[in-house]
Amino acid sequence: MRGVLINFALAWIFMLSGAGYCLGGPKLGIWGANTIRVFSSLEDSNPTVTSPGDKLKLTVTDFRPFIQKSSEWTKRYLVPDIEIAPPLTEIGWSNDSKSFFFNLSDGGAVGTWSVRVFQIASDGVKEIPIDGSIANDFSIRFDCTAAQESANFAGIKWTRNDTALLIVGEVPPHSGCKYMGMVVGYEYSFHEKRILKNYPEPELIRHFGRDLGQRLRDRFKLNK
């Protein structure tokens, strides 16, 4: 019982400490340096987020996200099978504005976090599935089944000319698992449908330190 209370207290501390970057804190995104918070506050019900070069914009109506093209501002394309809500949802646009990902949490700053990826087609928006290889690899590295913990997964940045995405897996920082807070990065190719490379923490920091958002920069003390 004591362990449960300690974990609950740690969860609240982490949630409160994350409030700064979740709601109007530093300019960096939560997970990626260039990810963008969709909602500016809990009361922000109709946000708009523009893509690089103002080619597209994301709008939200009744928690349902839509994409509009700059050449067709009167027409909206529904992002299928997803609802998003304040305050934590963030978006990561590809450089060519043809794809984007959402980082989503169902339990506040501590998680559980997930990443979903979408592509803009000529006739609308379609989801690009991520196979189970990342989750499987992460569960093998950090077996937290005894603690009944679900890993967090979030997108960091697009790589390889926007054909691959750097995704991090994280054992929740408030976890009862012995691997609490451990992180691994995965570069996942959507063309090849496989992991191109994995990055344990030291390699993740060395190769992508500048691309990490406030959450991981705080964790790795990269701001000091």
C-alpha cells in the first residue's frame, strides 16, 4: 500500500512539474524541439496550427481534427478515427507538409503517451500504421510486466527526407518498474516498414540532443 501511495505522489509531482511545458511554458515542444502544442490552454476549443510554409493548417471542431490546404481553404479533410483534446496533444509536421504525427496522452504528463502518424493524400487524410516492432523491442529491453506498466511512445522528428520518424519509448518516470525513466530512440521507416536504427540513451543524446523537447531535455539535464 505504501508503494502505491508513493507512486501516486510521484505521479502528481511529475504532473505538476510538467505543467510549465504543457501549458505555455518554454517554446520547445513536450517531446520534440519542433513539435507544436495544438491547444494553448484547457479552454482553447478551436485551435489552429499551420504547417511549414503555410501550406496546410490543422483545425479542431468538437475534438475532431481537420486539415485544410492553402489552395482550398473552403474545404476541410477530416483526420480519420481520432479525437484530440487539451492540453497535451502536440503535432509534428514533416518538412514538406505532406505528413504529420500526433503525440497523445490519456493520463496527463506522466502518460500513457502514444504516437499516431498521418499522410495528406489528394483526396483526404489517411493514417500510416506503425507496426509492433518498436513496442516489441522496447518490452524485451525493459520488462515491466510485473509492475503492470505501459510504455510511453512519442514522435520526436522526421528524418531521411521525411520518409522516417524518430520515435522514443519511455518507461514512465513514476513507474514501479525497476527500469523507471529509461528511454530508447527508434528511427522507423514507413517505406520499408521496419526499424532502421535504435538509439540507447547516450546515442540518442549524442545524435539528437538538439531535437529533443523539454521533457527529455530536463531528464538528461541538457539545459544546464
